Amino acid sequence: MPERDLALLIEAAQGAGEIARRFWRQEPAIWEKDAGAGPVTEADLAVNDYLLDKLIGARPGYGWLSEESTDDAARLDATHCFIIDPIDGTRAFIDGQQGFSHSLAVAREDEIVAAVVHLPEMELTYAAHRDGPATLNGQEIAATEARLASADVLTSKAAMEPGYWIGQHPPEFKRSFRPSLAWRLCLVAEGRFDATMSLRSAWEWDIAAGTLIAERAGAVATDMRGKRMRFNNPEARLDGLVIAGPALHAEIMDRLATGPRG
């Protein structure tokens, strides 16, 4: 079943990319979501409508959780649930940057079992299911075995605030950034960067697909307190994330003030 779901997600992601391309750099309509939740475009909604029709049409018994759909608690009663971000990196999309993605995942109970992150303008398709390797355009990928002193970490400036770190001293790793959170997780899976983290709450649709891809590439993926991430929750957000190879993940958690303590 994960293999069949993965094939469906890949096909759907390719179709989503074709729709997004019709709007990219074409001045799509833009408006702000309520409660300061950020911008949305007509492209986000068009992709969401396509994915809802495509995926639920193929798997009518699955639940549905998407950034651009009204949440329906019925998803909590379904054994499987799609977790979707139609366009991750909407601001990059609006600015005409290539670094936006489509993030598609299937959860079985609270575990992600199939995942795709597709960047149509960069022709990158990251994919994994729970029983196989992580791949990029069909080729197997793996996370690095870097250590903290030499690590290149994808994270925002906010993660370097002293209060997050033991002794008020952030580590002196190299900090980098990319606009799509889903893509950041995949860049760690690919080994182009050594870790990614967010020390603020993260929406499930941003990280569900990338989390499985990173794990199948050999990375450890937890929330910022070192706990396993569980998905399809009643409130669809998690307590941050830390994703890196095993040794680097342990080093980061040892330095974080939020990390587990013996």
C-alpha cells in the first residue's frame, strides 16, 4: 500500500506543478489570510482544488488535511489521511523565485508512510515510502554525518536567539536559509546541508512529507524537545523540529535549552 500511495502522490505532484506554472510570474491574485497567517494566491487554491479532486477521487476513504482547506474533524477517524501543502513557500512563489514546492504526504494513524516534495521550476522530485529509500529524481540520497563544529544548518535567524540555548550561547555553526520549509528537510536528506531546525511551532502540512524523506535518508527527526513527531493531530501543529544525522542531532539536542534532560 505505501508503494501504491507513493506512485499516486508522485503523479499528483507532477500535475500540481503544471498548474502552478500557469500562475508563476504571471501576477496571480494575492490576499492575506486571517489572523496574520500570511499570503495566499489563486495558484494555491487552484492547486489545492486539483489535489483534493485527484487524491480523494483515488482514495475516497482517506482523510484530508491541507493548509488551504477548512479542517474537517472527520479526518481523525480515518485510518489514512492526506497531509498537503499545495504550495509551500508562497512568498517565494509570489516573488518569482524557483524555491517553492508541493508537499504531499499520507499518514497511517499518526505515522507518515508515503511522501513527495516536488519543486516544479527546479525539476526536483524528492520521494520516499516507509519501507524504501529516500530518492531525488529516482536516485537514492543520504544525509551527511557532519558534526556540529563544521555543520551547515538550515534555519531562521530566530533560532539563534540566546534563550533557546543552554548558557545563552548558540553554537557557532554556519547558518543558511531556503524559503520552503519542506524543501529544507529534503536538502538535509540529500546531504546538501547537514541539519535543519525550527524552534517555533510548525504546521503539519509544512513538514509531514519532508520528515519521512529525511528519515529514510538516515536522518533523525524529532520535535525541538527530542520527541518523536506524530501526525494527523487534532491541532495540526508540532513543537518545532530538529532534523540531522544521528551524531549531529544528538549534539544539537545537548545544546538546546528545550532538549531532553536526564
